[in-house]
Amino acid sequence: DAGVTQSPTHLIKTRGQQVTLRCSPKSGHDTVSWYQQALGQGPQFIFQYYEEEERQRGNFPDRFSGHQFPNYSSELNVNALLLGDSALYLCASSLAAVEGYTFGSGTRLTVV
Amino acid sequence: KQEVTQIPAALSVPEGENLVLNCSFTDSAIYNLQWFRQDPGKGLTSLLLIQSSQREQTSGRLNASLDKSSGRSTLYIAASQPGDSATYLCAALGGGNKLTFGTGTQLKVEL
């Protein structure tokens, strides 16, 4: 049973560019959440998608946007990249939040 | 706003020692608390999930407890091994179905 799959694993972008990260949830899960983890910090909640709609959003600017597809997979888009966007981006999926979240291996984004 | 704190930030112990990692949270209105392990540069691996109605959960050498009234959870690791070296994160699930994480405890188990 495949867990959460994220792609790509690593990415280097230049300031001002745009990036798209992808996530396939664990089989049977319908909710996808995205987190940003800066070096030495705990993950910070970006937003959550359910039934193809953004259900919750953390304290992130509108440069961060997302999408969920009918097969429950999701994309995270970041526009006008800043050096401070360099981080590990984690995707988590769940069926019912109270049953716990499963995380992917993350995408390491470096902005130069 | 939920805030999660983990103490200590780093811990180094000799192999075989029993140890306790601490996690505290400010808002007791949580649905559950989840402990994760993170190896350097990797994603999160779920270790234990404690529902708000439960007091503890056990898996192998790991035992996690939850005291909602005091806003505390502990992760107990018995007979530590070098392979246990990693960062341990606790996360509280609150309103909006979002996890609030602590900054983690970096554990090193030495031979």
C-alpha cells in the first residue's frame, strides 16, 4: 500500500520564479494538507484541501496557492519566490483527521 | 492560538538508557496528539497517536502519555539504541483539523 508520494524530491529555483510541487495521498485518504518546514523548525501549516476546495489556511501570503484534483492528488504553487521560501515542503494526507495524518518524504526547495 | 513546546531541544544519551521527551501545549481543546520521528532531511514518520479520550498508547519500546488538563504529553523510549537517533516532533490536532507542531527534540544515542 503506497504511502504519500511527493515530487520532485529536490528543486532549485531563482528568486522571482514560480514553482509547483505535487502530492499523491495515501490510498483511501481524501484530505491533503501542506506544511512548510524551515531548517531547525517544526512544520508550519500552509493549507488543507478537501473535496477539491481549500478548507483551511494558515498564515501564508497569497503567493502560496494550491489545488486538489478529483483523484485527491494535490499541487502546491508558489509564485514570486523569495529566498525565505527555501524550506522542506511536506504533504500530509488523512481520511478522518482524528485518525491521524500520514506524511510524505517532502520536497526540498532551495531559492537562490 | 495553539502553541506547542518541546523540552529538551537536544538530548544525548548512552545506548541502553531509558529516556523521556516532553511536549506541552497551551490549548487543551485538542482532538488528539501525534508523535513523529524525523531523520535528517527526510519526511515525518508517525510513531504514536493518542486520542483526546485516551491516557496513553504503546508501540514496542515507545510509550506516549497524554494529560489534557495540564496540557502535557510525554514520549518514553525504553532501552534506547543508536538507531533511535533522530528528531522527535509532537503535534496537537486542534480546530480546523490542522496540526500544530513543536520545534522538536534532537536525540542522539551514543554507543
